[in-house]
Amino acid sequence: MTQMEEWAFPTRYDQDYLPDPESPYWFPVRETMDPEERDAAVLPRLREVMEYAYANSSFYKDKWDAVDCKPADITSFEAFEQVPVVTKAEMRESQADHPPFGNYLCIEPTDVHHIHGTSGTTGQPTAFGIGRRDWEVIADNHARILWGMGVRPGDTVFVAALFSLYLGSWGAMAGAERLRCRVLPFGAGAQGMTSRAVNWLARLKPTAFYATPSYALRLAEVAEQEKIDPREFGLKVMFFSGEPGASVPKVRSAIEEAFGATVIDCGTMAEMTPFMSASATAGTPDGMLLWQDIVWHEVCDPETFRTVPYGDEGTPVYTHLERTSQPMIRLASNDLTRWVMEDNPCGRTYPKLPQGVYGRIDDMIHIRGENVYPTEVDNYLRGVDDYGGEHQIIVRRTGSMDEMIVRAETTLPEGQRSDFEQRTGSGLQSFLGVRVTFESVDANTLERAEHKSRRVVDEREHTR
């Protein structure tokens, strides 16, 4: 078997290592090897990680004992698919019973180095406890993926995301620092910050930029309001996570057109940090590659949690291959995607999500027997002439029937909108295959995202 670079568990990477400056790969063997050979190395690693979790976590021991599942039984990927998935509800319950980190922590609480978590806006927040060694490994993983995006030592990386519980900003910064980049941890979310970001970007002209896709669009709007062309920032690489968008064709092209930069989609789940294990590259900038030697990614039937064939749609299920603190083993994402296995222009032999992660099962709008994804509305509207840049989806119940209203901004004055409304409304209805009531409002009327977009208002929740 081909010797993979620094392939060991527990993992400890050489902190002084940097690739050949001329190489597009951080680890040429691991990234370009025969995928069957890589899988042959991953299978015993899955068993090894399970043995570690079984020995160090009553959460996993009890869960697996209840279904007579033992790490030693994992002799094939088919057997691994029998391992029961972990859900977010189970994690919250574990942390309620074993505060603060749950009984799946697997290290001593005193060894936790970074604490992050969910916001808790819809319930009890989930705490992420990450060990010091794991944080170093995460930084190495993200540096490796940034190298694949084309970011190099000495480049300036502008991080325009919340520095709080949110792991995205911290993970991006950790990777950039390990790559020996200059990092501006600018942040986001406070009043007036977007205008200040425009000023700093114009002054520093950084190479790379990290945020959410909706924030990048907002940034372009503010720059143009201040009579600054976003292309003058000189950005070469813009990488995004936190929400669908960077793989939505019209959103992606809008960002590319505004900034003149390569747009990279990346990201899985905060719980799965290194979350950038699903990421495009400079040579394969569309969709996301699944870096299967960092995190094991499966795309599964959402009912059975068995993997679906390449070409099919399913829900991602994730397993850490290198984490020793709060390792996730078959974490169910509740997201939706489609995966393929094909030749990648960059030469990496990983599977690919050609449309990225395009929605969440619980974000899907069920209306009159049809399923509508918010990203579909976004993708359609951004291709419409005279669209004003923001929209809102309202779902309400009228009598016994559900109704979907799409309210979109337009650049047209009020007396000249009838054709826009008729054309856009009928086109959207045909595109989605469901009846839509379409309304237009003035540009700059609807609230802009200073971090993640919130465009769906489901009023049925208050009438059920």
C-alpha cells in the first residue's frame, strides 16, 4: 500500500512543514492516490476511532452496546453503515445530563483548549469542547485546504465573520495562521461594520476573504453605495461557509462579477470542525470536494442512513478521522446534497458535491404537496433583470390552503413595475412548479444580512 503522509492516530502534524511552493498539493500522495487505496487506509482508521470512543465515552459505549455494535465488527464499509447515527438531539440530551460537554467528550475537561457552541436561539445551546492537540490538527487541516484554494504563506486573509461562539471565523483564522498568512480578524455583525470593512479592504487589498455568501453580497452593495468598485479590493480568493449560496449558480456568479475573485464553497457543520473538509479548490472551483482522509463523508438515504450510489441525492453523514475531543462518529447532518465520483480538474481523487450542500431537510418548504428550497428562489431571482438585491419568502395559511408569497426588491420606480411583477411572478411559478403570489417593493427596503441571511417567514407556525 502507498505510504500516506503523516497518517497516524492520534494525529500530530509537523508544525514546521510547508509544501514545495510550486506544488498545488499539501500532501500529494493523500490527495491524488487511487481512491480505493485511500479507502483501504480509512477503514481501519474508522475502527480505530471507534475503539478510542468506545473506551473513553460512555455515550458511545452505551449507544453501541444497545444495538450489539462493537468496533471490532467494523470490517467493511457496509458494516460501518450499520453503526447508528448520532443526532443533535442526542448531543443536547447528553450535555443536559452531563454538563457542560456531555459524556462524549473523550478527554479530561481540563484538557479543553477552545470552547465554542451554538447560539441557543431555539433552545439550550450545545457546547463544543476542543482539545489543544485537536486545535493544532484542525489548523493544519484548514491550512492544507487553504493551500488547495491557492492561498499561500505571506498572503493577507480578511476574516469577515462573527468572532463569538461561531466556529467558522475561528477555524478560518486558525488555518490561515498555520499557513503563515497575515490575518485580519475583522469580524461582522455590529452596526456600521460593513462600511468600515469597505475602508479596510480598500486600504489593505488582501488576497483572500472569508465570510458568508449573503454577507459578501451585502458588502458589495455597501461598497457601491460609497462609490467604490469592489474589484478595487484586489481579492483573488473568496471562500465561504455557514449557509448555502457559494454553489448556487446565480449567487456565485453575482459574487464573482462584483469582486472579480475566485469563489470557493466550503463547510460541513460546526460539530465536524475541521468543517472545511468539504471544499472546492483553485483547480476545481465549482461544488465541493470531500477530503476523505480528514473526515469520512457519506451521503445517505435520510430514512435508512445507508449510503446512496454516486449520482443520487441524500443527507451527509460525517465521521471524524483525527479528533480525540468530542469525536463525531456518523453524525447526521439533516442537510441535502448530491454526490458524484468523477475526474477533478485539480487532480485530487475525492468524491464531489457538484451543487454543494443546497439545503436542510427542515428548511424545505412543504406547500400544496410540493417541496421548495429557499435556494431555488434565490437562484431564480438573481437572474432576473431589475431585481433589487434582496427578497423574502412568506408562507401562510388562508383557510385550508397554504400560500407562498415572494416579496422582492426592484430597482424600478413604482409606476413601472407591472411588467416586472407579471414576468417574474409567472417565471418563478413555472420554475418552482408551485403557485406563487409575487410582490415587489423598493430597493433597500428589506433587511440585509450582516452575517447569515434569514429570508423565510413561515406564518403557519402561529396558526397550526
